[in-house]
Amino acid sequence: MPNTFSFGSAPTAKRGTKSAVVNKTVPVVGLRDLKALRRLRAAILSIETEIDTAAKAEMLQHFVENGCLHKLRPENFTGSDEGQSANCQLRVRSFGAYGVSEEQAAEIDAMMASAGIASVVSESESFEFNPDVLADETHRAAIEKALASVPGLPADFIQRKVKRSVDAKAMDMLFSAKSDDPAFIETALPLISTLAIRCDYDKADTNLGPDLDRVATLFGESKFAELVKTAATEPEAVLNPSKKSGNGKSRSKKN
């Protein structure tokens, strides 16, 4: 028996009868608590994002000043605020499983070139089946029948993939070349690095009372009033922003 090759079949939607729509309210225990928790979570997330952004702006300023002083990538440090501490980190930017995009690579190289630094983006390549070809039932059936030689098989059935990465020494190069221009480094650094805050926690401290009091105080501060208002009235928009496109409509499509 000859060997067979199969990519599997594409999933098909199941059709069914629609149930009658009944306008009825059914008691479900916990819904009131979920609503309250989601509103609070949205408000906390909004305020946390605002404070996180401000704290990282201070961190960036410290890293830029320290790096320019020593002409090297600055070391991480311990930050403190009202008796609480956190590890403040400057990390090499991660670009995920797919690496640096072509547009990002061009932006990084242009910025580095203006500082007199050669390209810090390297490339590695791999090859994979073109999923668009496999999605076509005609091509898939032909491929399954005779993978080695299919008449009319598209030339891009196997695609070349390029993964780009940034040199780990890019930050050292940047600080060494432009230590006399902190403004330039402050602009360039976010292209190749990220800031992270890792708070220190006492595992023996399980009392959330002081934290709840602190959050309540933040909720009452005028500078966060609009954030709290939006979170209270539109919590889902805060918690799930990706569900809406730029025009405010959901990205999901119903058939």
C-alpha cells in the first residue's frame, strides 16, 4: 500500500436551528459581585497604567543619565517609595517569536546610523509551508495525492521566513557613541530596550487591608477622576480594548 499524506480537512461550520428568543430574566448568583469586581478591576488597571507610565519615565531619565556618565549600558537599580522597594530594570527589548519586523529593523538601523553605528539587526532564515496554499482544498487534495510532484503547484508553496534580532551589545554601542547627547539616547533607547518594574513582596504578609485603603485613596484623587469615571461606565472597554477597532466597532465578524 502506498504511503499517504494528509494535512487534514478544513473545519466546516455546523448549521443548526435557531432557538426562539425569549425575553426573560433568570437569577444567576454571583453576577452582582462580578459586575462590581470588573468595574473595580478596570479602575485599578487604568490608575496602575497611569502610575506605571510616570514611574518608568523617571526610570528612563535615571538610566539615560547614568549610562551617559559611564558610556555603557547602565545597571539595574532598586527603587524605593514610602518604605516600599522594587527592582527597576532596563532590559534588551524582546520582539517575540517572530523577531524584529522589517519596518522596525529599518527604524532601528536609521536611528543607529545617525549615531554613526553600523546595523545592529541580524537575520536568520527558515522555510515553511505556505498556509494560504494549504487552505485551498484543490491544492491540498493534489498535494496529498502526490506531494513530491504536483503539476501546477504554486512556486510559493514553501515560503522563506526571515527572523531578525537586535545585537545584545546595541545599548553599549549607543551609550558609547552618543554619551554627549542624552536627548538622542532618550529617543533611541525605547527602540532597542524595555523598562520593567518588579516589586518586592513579603510572603508572610497576607493582610490586604492597607492596600485596599491605599487604593481607595487613589480613587479619590482628582487627577484620576476621569479614569475612574470611564472605568465605572465602560469597564469592558478598559479591560478588553483589543475587541474594538479604531472606529469603535468590534473586530469580530458574524456570519
